[in-house]
Amino acid sequence: MKARVNWPIFTQTNLDSGELTMLGSVIHNFSEPGEYLGTVLLKDETVGRFNLTVDEGCPTVQANIDLATLHKPEPAQCKDDPQKRYVVNPKGYAVFYVSKGKGGYSVVVGKIQNKGESKLAFNSRELGEGDMFAVTMIRPGIYSVLNEKNDAKAEITVRYPKIGKVPYRPPNPVTINCTGKRLTPNKIDIQPAQGQVYKIQTPSRIKIELIKPIDGASEEKQPRTRKAKKQK
């Protein structure tokens, strides 16, 4: 039996909070009790829907919503097809993530009103105050970070792992605050698979792009070899 490898984890080097892949997730609090309808988008195409109930009597404080499994072929998106339902406490969070594939998903959630109409409650393409964008990067390198909504910038260096006697364990996640015109800190130094959590306090769309790969040799000073003297 062959083990299945999630190759996108190792090949993806660019991340976007508005186009989620396996390396990033978005966390949002729906504080108002009620019924919500979510739409899953791949680029600009609707590929799935789900229902979310925010209930004060529910003990669940985290609803994990896998956008990849909600992706259905077009014939299955008819109105009569039963939609996945999630329930969460208003003090809890909905976590939108991608479990497989190349991703590129966004999600729009509306709160259902008395007349059956939907009022926009959340759009992952523009994160707002209180939202979080959680990221894990595997490929060592230097990355640029941009908040597309206000041009705030930062730089991340993902170091090459050092092989030792003890199995490698990523350090605890680092926190980056998105405020006003700044990303704080704006210089971030982390290890492979060490998490980053972007805490949103201003309208944001976070884009991360690899600008310079790092391999093992580039992190260590290589010994210089002397050229052999020519024999006369």
C-alpha cells in the first residue's frame, strides 16, 4: 500500500488569505445568534454551499469548515441537494481551511433575515477586526508579506532546518499584528513549519510571496579549497 503525499504542501510557496490553500486558514467569530448561509468560491466560481447555525445553547466553540470537501460538481449544486450544516456558540469561532488539493478558495457568509434575505456577515477576501489568518510555511527562503488593503509590508525568513540527534519540532507560532499602516513585527525569523498568526485589526488581505529560496549550503559557510600548485 502506497502512502499518499500531499504534494501541494511542499510545492506551494505563495499564500493569500483571500485564496486559501492547505498552508493557510482563516478564523472568524460570528457573534450574533441566528442562521447563516455560506458560499464557497474557487476564484470567482461558486463551487459549494453550507449552513451555519450560531446558537447560544451550543457547547461547540470551534466549527471546522473544510472548503475542499464542500467543493461539489456543478450538477450537485441544485437547490434540493442537502447542504452541510455546522453549529457553533457565538463566543466560539469558525475555522475555514483546506484539507487537500491546490486550493484557491474563498468564502462569503450571509446572515439570513426574517424575509429570507441574506445580509453579508463575512467575506474572507477582506478580513476585518477580530479575524485571524493562520499560516504554516514549509519551504526555507525569504518571503515578502503585503497587506493589499493598505500596502503595509513585512519580510519573513524561513530558516533551513538543522538536523540533530533529537527529532525536529517546530517552535511555537509567532504573532503578527495588522494595524493601521503596519505589520508588527515587520522582520520575522522562523523555522520551517513554525506557525504564524496574523491578528487583524484593520481591513486586510494578506499576501505572502517567496522572493529568495534558501538551501542548506547557503546557510552555512562553505570551506574554501586551495588550488593545487602547478608542478613545473
